[in-house]
Amino acid sequence: MSTQIPKNLKYTKEHEWVLIEGDTATIGITDFAQSALGDIVFAEVPDVGTSVSAGATFGVVESIKSVSDLYAPLTGEVIAKNTDVEGSPEKINAGAYEAWLIKVKVKNPGEIAQLLTAEAYDQFCQTSA
Amino acid sequence: MTQRTSLYQKHVDLKAKIVDFAGWDMPVQYTSVKDEVFAVRQKVGVFDVSHMGEFFAEGPDAIAFIDHLVTNNIQEAPMGKAIYSPLCRENGTVIDDLIVYKLAPQRILICVNASNIDKDFTWMKAHVGNFNVKFTNQSNDYSLLALQGPLTEATLRTFIPQLPAMEYYSVWEGECFGKHIILARTGYTGEDGFEIFGGHETVAQLWDSFMKAGVTPCGLASRDVLRLEVCYPLYGHELNDEVTPLDAALGWTVKQGKPAFIGKEALNGYKPRFKLVKLLVEKGIPREGYAVCDAEDNVIGSVTSGTMSVVLNQGVALARIEADKVTAGQKYFIDIRQKKYAATPTSKAFVQGGHK
């Protein structure tokens, strides 16, 4: 199975993707994750103003059969959430990299270096598949 | 070491996701659970359920023997009928739920859950006693397909032209591709459908034929959604070793009018501890084990099965609720990740299947 892993993004071992633009991190789940989950029917993410911390859960996505926690790649404050995707979670299946979940104002820029590159994430997917 | 059905390689070739279910490597989904559910509700889908168990009771006392073991009435059911029934202990708790097929006056087929094959067979065999019956476990000799959906009969007739007219919940023993098969108009989806028991090669040939005919292969995930939408119980969820049929809304399967059966005394006048309540959730998806509360936040039960209904696009659950808490005005709330979601009780199944 080939999975899309855009080069311009950073990744986590919990299968989230991160787009870094200045001090804003846009976060979603990867193509690999949506494919493994199957039909996504529910997504719940925190409201604007909520603090999230790296490695801690910040929300859930649910497929018909299972519940999966979302883990924050970075520490910071939620400055936007994608209510469109909460309302129509199947958009994650349709395009995992368009269907972002939250935008976070990064508090500790040092954490960015801890994220996986596209190459490292690709390797990780191949060994964990 | 997990077991594999005779069709395992075909599932792998179809790129199914395989999971361990009751010690078997089974296809959980092929393409998408949604597509598979809609295929069965609107057209026709096929499930490999060869992991399920097949027992035969044969001989002069075959009917009397099974009638003594199960709570439903096998003796009085017409020949050629299929009968759903719990199998209970003396104290009324449920060992398994199964389907009894009256093939002939001295030949009964019993189909049981895969997870309970050994438990059931040991129990049933131990009760043969003085019954003049040969009781055998032939699970390894049979493969089983469930062909389900409104187009099932038409599909089947192209491969088995001699198929007689069959009522819902009836069974027929005949031939397909010149080989012996047992065909029953039963299923676990609420739709019209047939279950086909046969030798491994015959069933493999039928599977290939169904694939060529455009039947959708369906996995265990869609099977679970389909059965839950029509509120069929599943052993290990709504039923288990600790509850009686009367705790799980199966009073209709316990026939106190029968002269004798195992569990009769315990179930006679038994006051149910639980009621099974069907709950619709406005937002959120209920899951097995989630607590069910009343308006004052008291826990009054828990979800035994929950999912997103594909047809309704809404969360649905079966919940085991303390019997005395199930009152006319009771309000139900499901605890989903520490948040309470209002749930509406309903008397009818979430989805009305189209079975005959």
C-alpha cells in the first residue's frame, strides 16, 4: 500500500502531521492513519483557547469500529479548529492533508526538532505496517 | 496459534484487513465498512463465517435430545424449520445462543458461535445420557457462507436452479455443483438471506462464483454494524455466562410450556435483574462498556454493544440496564469520555431489515 507523505510536513509516531509556519503549527492525521482507521465517522478537537501539551491527548477520531486518541505533537494554545471537519469527519478520509484539525501557537519552538521528517516517518510506517 | 478458514487466502488476495476473532484470522473489512453495510441493505453481500461451529444430532432421539438442552421449542417446530434458541445451564445462565435446523426427523444441525464451540460441545455431549442419539462436532468438515441482502435469492438461483421456494427460517438439504450442501434462509443482518453449509471445496467454488457475479465480500465489522442496527444480540456482549435469556430481552425464546428442559425451574418466575434497552444518541458514538446514567448521574447500566449506524448516520447502542430502573419516564445519558450525552430509548429496532 502506498501512502502519501508530503515532504514539507513534519510527523509523529502517533501518525499526526504538522505544518510549521512561523510560530503556528497546523495539525492533522496522516494518510496512513486515515487508511488504517477506515471510514472516519466522528472527530472531536478542543476549542480555541485550550492549551495542549506535547505527547498528551487533545481529542479523538472514531471510525465505525474504533476510537483513536489524538496526541498533540507540540505544546501550545489552540488558535483555530476545523469545525468543518468536526461536522464532516469523512473529509479526513477524502484528503488527510487538507482536513487539518487544529492550529496551535507553538510555545516551545525547541520541540519542533523532535518531530519526524517525511523520510523518517516513511521509514516508521514501513516498519510498523 | 490462530486458525484459518478454508477461504483465508482468498481474503488475503482481496486485500482484506485480517484480525484475530475468537482465535481465528478473519477478514474484518475489505474496502469500507459503509460500502459493505449498504451492499447488504440494498443489494447482496457475502460473509465467510466458516469459523462458526456445526454439530449434528442424529438418531431416534435427536429431536428430544436437543429439545431437552435448549429453551426454545424444537419438538413442536415443523420439520424443515430453523429455530433460534439460547442454551442454558440449570441455573438459567446462557452458555451460548445458537440455531437449530430440523433437517429430518432423525437429523438435526446445530450452528454455534465460534468462540463457544468447545464449551458447547463438552456441555451438550455430557448430557447425551440415555438419549438414543449420535452427537458429533463436524465444525472442521464444513465451511459456511452467509449470502445476505435483497438480491440474495436471485443470485443463488443462478447457481442452484433447483432451489425450492423457501420461507424465512427454513432449511433445505440438497446439492450444488453436484456436491452436498445445507441451505438455510437465515442470517444475522435483518435482510433476506441464506446461509450455506458445505464442504470446503464446494464453498470455495461458490465463493468464487459469487465474486464473479459481483457480490460484495463483507467482513466482520460490517456484520457487527448490520446485526446491531436490527438489534440482534451477540454472545459475549448482550449474552454471557452470567446472565439469563430473561435478562437480555429473550423471553420469547424460553418456552415454559415445554415439559422439561435444562434451566426450566430456574427460569420459571425468574425476576430479571436487567433489561436490554435500545438507545439512540444524538451526538457521539456509544461503545461497549460505557456507563449509562440517569438524570441524577447515577450509573444504572452499561453499553453492551455500540456503534455508528451506517444507515441512520447516528450513534446506536444496546445497553444492559438494572431492571427496576427501566421505567416509563426514565431519562438515559451515556458517559462518553466523561461527558454525558442524552440517549433516547426506542422500542423498535434502529433499522427495519427487509427479511421475508
